[in-house]
Amino acid sequence: METLEFIIYPDGRVVETVTGISGSSCAEVTAAIEEQLGCVISQQPTSEYFAEALDVEGQQSIPQIVHSQW
């Protein structure tokens, strides 16, 4: 499940946390929101940012490995 969490501090700072989106596509999802919020001072990618999205539908079946009898 994709989740965007925003914490807004009294001094105006906003901390945005994105979960459930693999790879750099989270930047595409949040770009319009960040543009409306103002200047982005820093970004800290999570482990999900560096994960590759799996394309399960487009993958071929993995051939079965046959082991020798000796």
C-alpha cells in the first residue's frame, strides 16, 4: 500500500515520508506536492528508493534445474 505522510512543524517545516513505492518513482508521485509546499531543503532516500520494482507479469518462467544422479 502506498502511503504519504506529512508532519508539519510550528516553524513551517514539513517532513514528508513515502512508503510502499519502490524505486525513484516516489519522486514522480510527490513532485507536484513538493512544488506547492515550496523549497525542498533536503531529501533522504529510504531502502525502498534503492529497491527495484519487480515486473511479475512480464517475467518468463524459470527453467527447472536437473541434477545429475552421480
